[in-house]
Amino acid sequence: MFSPNQYIQGITVESVFSVIKRIFSGINTSRNTNLSNKETKFKYLMYNIHRLIQLIKK
């Protein structure tokens, strides 16, 4: 059974994945596995930059 903290953390992670898919497209266009992994990491980086800019504007 999950603790309430693990459950909340899981919801947060799924929310972040959902935002990344909506904003930066959930489809990796790379054919090579290494390039696909790099593309995914780049999307995570872009999400963090996007989120940081949103927080600074507030």
C-alpha cells in the first residue's frame, strides 16, 4: 500500500508528464534510441526553463 506522500508525489509526476506532452508534443521523432533519449531529456530541460520563467513573472 502506498503512503499518502507517495501518492501525492505520483500525482505530481503524472501532471508534469501531461504538461510536457501538451506543450512540447509527446512524440519523439528520432529514429535512433540514443537520439530519442536526448530528445526526451531536452524536453524536460525546456519544461524546467518554461516553468522557471513562469515563476519569475509572478
